[in-house]
Amino acid sequence: VTSNFLLGLGGTGAKCVEAFVRLATCGVGPDSSWIGLLDQDRSNGNTSRASRVLSEYAEVRTALRTPGSAQLGSSRLLSMALEKPREGWAWAPEERVSASLSTSVGYSGLPAAEQALVEGLFSDEERRMQLDEGFRQRPALGAALTLQSVTSASPVWKDLLTALQSAGHGVDVRVFLVASIFGGTGAAAFPTVARLLRAEIEQRGLGDQVKLGGALLLPYFSFPPPPEGDGPAIRPNSAAFMMQARGALEYYSRLQSQKLFDRLYVIGNDPLIPLRHYSEGGATQTNPPLLPELVAALAAIDFVQNRPEGDRGTVVAAGTGTNGPVGWEDLPFAGVRSLALRAEVAATVRMAVAWRQLYQPALKGEQWRGCAREAWYRRLLSQDGNGAAGTDASQGVIRHATAVFEGLLQWLVALNRGGAGDTRPLALIEDSRLAAAWTSSEVDAVRLNDSLRATAFESLVPPNHGPSLANVFSHMTYGPIPSDCQGLGRVLAVLRDACGSKQIENF
Amino acid sequence: MSNTIKSLLPPLHDGHRVPAVESRGAWQVLGDGDLLEVIARGLNTGEKLQGTIDDIVSVPDIWAQLTVFHNALTVERHPLHTRATAEWRGLLATFALAAYQSQPVTCELVSLSTLSNGRWAEIVRRLPPSTDLLDGRCIDEIGLVRAGVRLIAFAQPLTLLAPSRSLPDFQSEPPSVPWMLNGHFLDPLRSKSLSPQERAVLAHFLEFLCNDLGAEQAHGGDVPVLLGLARSYLDDAQKLGIAQVTQFEPEPVRLDLPRMPVFETLRRRFRGGMAGKAVSDCLVRMRSGLTTPLKGVVLVDLRIG
């Protein structure tokens, strides 16, 4: 059972969770984590996308880290063990379709005094607002329904309480929440869940064993105004973000002064990153990955992996250089270790490209027969049986791994293309070498190039050069093989080793 | 060229006081909870927007109607401070001048901890706000203040009074008091309908309120702020001119308010006795020295009639 708990709240929280899982794919992050999503708008494109990414990660990791079958062994690739909440990745505070606050609390049947309390706290419009697409920038409503659903009987809460129980047995538990300060679900659930957790922690006297961290995303993007015409009475309005954020921050100031979070990471972007599309929620709300979400994922890693000590109630932030594009050295990853971050991601990106371009096509379907006599294949796969790559299980692993690696590349391309806005380029990867022009906000619409020139492969992750495809091939053929790997896990582990920067010197 | 550091924070206005992040590639402790207020004040909200915002809906708390009103009332720089102060004054005047209004003002006390079990009861009593008047403990007793049958406010120890969120839903109905417009209470001192006699009664009520709040000052926190607001209200009422009321006649009143001494003021209801003198802003005495049987003139605005 893990001691790390990450809860992504609302659409932004889901996007940060995706960034966390993408980094975990690269071997960056803790060895294990429970990850859950909370979103009233479960059809929300960002949340359903994060659920899919979590499922894909879990599936390929199981396939590549199950004793007796494909085994990645001690490779950092997909090293984080992922624990799924009992009731699935995503959880909605109010499960009923077409619910409103009124129907949810049974307003019409309440005693007169309680009805008056509802009226005094919520306007008629708010009481009747349909909640199937989230709380539409009315986090007070979200707070009400979150309070209603977070009970000792709710599955996600049970998981979190289990964490507290492990702390009672001496385990050092870290719980990290991530959400935006604006919007509906995330903004509502962030302090509400934190306050409920803090109350449980204090009640059980576990303040020393359980640390509560959070990443609060302050305004960092803007979107076009809603189109004129019919629409819900209460609609997202980016123009009011800053003013509303101010009101919410004053509220948070009081909470954090009471040391709600042991450590609170605050993240924003200046200028606000303009998104191209307006969405009222639902499946159409799917936004490209943005730099602050990656930074929030790094905040989660800092809290659960590096386990910083310090006074309870601190607020931390990060900064980037102002000259030139945002690069790896700008990312907050325990100081000089940002180079380690770059090294892990670079090795995985190159591996994903080499896999996609050379090794996956050679192993897919019946193609493995054509390379079964090649030295790299015999070294890495023949000991598992002559047709090791051709079994259904192996072909399944190939499919899952390809989907995860392509997803990683698409996500990185989308992030690098506009993750800090048009005026602030990112230089995390050479995205133009990886994919054609991309004008959609859909990450899945990023079209990866089918082949990459040899020189382009070397310079995929700036500023340093990595190994060439020839170096990689040499390593696959002659390089060391970790003893704890097996089957296709061995192929991938050696391929990733081959794609690390240190391989330049070795060959 | 030197590479200065830009914080990963939202746009801040010139002159903000948010501490600088000193290096890139690492997390830096910038402060504690107070820092969030510094960031809040430093956000570049834009002057245009600042003037037009009419509500803060971003506070993730079911008690947001109370907590936002409390913030707006007690923090002078809050964008809604002016409106909140006006509403607070309007609500206090509704109690002070209840004897002069046609709609009866009543209050029903609700204790959160003794509500019957149910979904809504569970929600409201789970994370209620804490208050300095209760030395940081959470509120439990709340008065539901009605004018006629309509809920107009909560009486509670956070701000004494706070308006109901549903008031604007009834703006098509005749207002409960003359100092109300579009579902919001206004500062009654800006209402032309308030007579010098009523201002005198209001001032008398506010003197009691100042005394009651003064007695609670030891609680610290917001209590001195509320006292300052009450004193400022009293000053403004006196500056506008009040009638020489010879006697404040108490009226019997039974209001089920939270059981705390500071709410005693709200139970005080008076009429100003003028000992036969008529006092009105519309009544103008004749200049001395004139030989006329008239004692004065009454100004009449036919448009009102």
C-alpha cells in the first residue's frame, strides 16, 4: 500500500494529474502513488482524458512489471506503481443526472427554517442550476455538494481515511491536492476536502505523520468570451477571473493562516495564456497542456518524493528566467536536479521515437519473424523462446506500450507548442522534428511524423545532443543487459538505457 | 545579458508587495497564509473590471454569502467594501427604525447543532465559519431575520447582520424598507426619506451598539473593526443633523436572536418623542421678525404625491 496520495480536483486538477502520469512514464516521481480524480462534470474532456491516460499507464505497467512475463526490472521507465481508487479513477460529488442543489438536498421537503437557510445562502438561480456539467464557477454550490458526498461511506473518502490509518501504524503519509482557484468543482473541492482531511488528521492526532500539501493554480489562462445567444444563465467568464481570484485568495489567506496545508504551492502565469476556444463544460472542454500544469505536477513530486520539511503553513512559488524560451533549467525540480529531470524525460522521448520508428514496426504482428535472426533480437528476446514477440500477450504489450509512448510524444509536442502562450516559447523538445503543424487544441490531433532523420534524433531534447540512432542500435546489439528484465520488458529497458545521454560517450 | 527571474504567478500590478522569487529551477518559500492576501492585493485586476464587479462568487464555502460579506465589510481595500458597508448600515437601520416601518421585523433562531437529521442539515453544520466574537469557535446559532414574510438577513456573530443572498430575487416586489434598491440594502443616511427624527433614533440605537461592541473588544480580531464601523456610522448620522429628541420611548419587542450580549442592541426599539414639537426636513419655520399668522411652510413635492 502506497503512502502517497494525489487527488486531482476539477478539470485543471485532471490536467495536472495527466502531467504527473506523463512524468511517471519517464521515470520521474515517487515509486508509488494512489491517484484519484474528482469532477462533478465527469464528461469533462480534461477529466475523461486524464482517466484514459491513467488507465493506459496502469495497463502497460501491469503488462511490463508482472513477474513471470515481460519485466522492466530496475529500469526507471514506468517505475511508479499506480493505485486506483476503489470506485474508479473519477468520482463526482453528485452522481444523479440533472441534479440541482434543490433536488440534491430535497429543498421542497425541508422544514421552513432550513428552507430559509438555503434561500439565505443561495439565490434562486443557483439553487436551480443543473449540475451535470459541473458547478459553472459557483464553487459555493460545489462546496455544498462536496460536503454532502464526502462522508465516511463514500469510496474515495474511505481510501483517504485508509491512508490516515496507515499513518497511525507509523507510516509517513503524504496527501497532495491540486486544483485551480477559479472555476467550479476544483475550486470548491480543494479547500473543502482539505478542511475535512485536516479535521480528521487533528482528531486522530496524526499531524506529525500525515502531511497535507496542495498546488493551487491561480489565474494562468484566459479564453474568449461566451458567444451571444442562448446558454445557461451562469456561464464561465474569463474576464472576471482575476477579480474572483482575488476574492477567493482572501478567503484562502484566512484558511492558510490556520495552517490548513503543511505546504501550499501557488502557481500562475503572466501574461495569462490565451486559449482559442470557449467551452461551457462537458466533453467539449478539453484544453491543451500548459506550463503551469506541468509545474503543478512537479510540485506534487516535490511534496511526495522529496518530502521537504519546514514550518507548517508555508506558501511556496517558483520562477523562470526572463531571457529566451522556458527550458528544463527553469523547471522547479529541487534545484540543480532539473538536469536530472531533463535526462529522464530526454531518454524516454528518444526511446519513444526509436520504438515507434524502428523497434515497434519490427516486432508488430508477424514482422518479428523478419528480424528474429538479428543480433539485438537474439540477445534480448530469444532466451524467452523463439516466438516470444509473437504471442498474444507480447503483441498486447506492444500495442499498449505504443499507445502510451505516442501519447507521451503528442502531449509533449502540444505542451511545447503553446504551453506558455504565444509570447513565451518553450524549449523542452524540438517539437517541429516530431510532429507536423498543429492548430487544434486536441492533444490527440497532434500528428506525429512517421520518420525522423538521424541528425534530428540526436537533437530532440535541447540544449544537449543525445545518442544517434546508430548509437542506440549498437547498444541494443552490444550493450549491457540488466539481469532483472524479461521479454519485451528487457527490450524496452535496454532501449531506454541506449537512449540516455551517457550512451554518447560509451559508443 | 543578466537573466532576471520572473515568478510563476498571475499578472501583478505595479507596486505589488509580493516577494520576488530569487532563483529559477527551485521552489522557494515566500511566506505563510498572509502571503496569499498580499498576492490577492497585488493581482492586476484591471481598473475597468474593478469598478464593475458586483459580486464575488469564487469563495468555495457554502457559507460564502456570510464569509464574503464579512471580508468585504472588514477589509477596507476589498472591492465590495463600500457596498457591504452600505448594506450593513441598511440592515442595522432596519432594526433601529423598525417602529417606523410597516413591515414587522422578526427573527427566528436556528441552532445548527440541533437541526433535524437530513442532507441539508449535515451540510450546513459540517464546516460552519468561526468567529472572533466566539474566540475562534464556529458559529452555531443563527437568526433568520424576516421583514414581513420575506427572509432579509442572517443575524450571526460574524458580522452581527448579513443580507440574504436571495434578496435580489424579489426586486420586483415593493422593498421591505425605503433604503433598499434592486434587492440590495443601501446606506439609509443617503436616503432622502429618513427624517431628522428617525436619524436621531438611529443615532441613539448606534450609541447602544457602540457600547455593546465596546464591551466585547477584548475578543480582538474583527470586533474592533466592527466597532469602528459602528462609530463611523454614528458620526455620519450626527453630522447629517439629528432632531432634538426629548425622549426615546422604548417599544416592547420580542426577537429570537443569538444568545450573546452583543445582540442586545438589536432588541432595542424606540420611537423618538418630540414633546409636541414637529420636526421634519419639509417643514420650514418662518424667519423671525415677520409679521404673519403663519408659523411656517410645508414643502410639498407633487411628483411624490
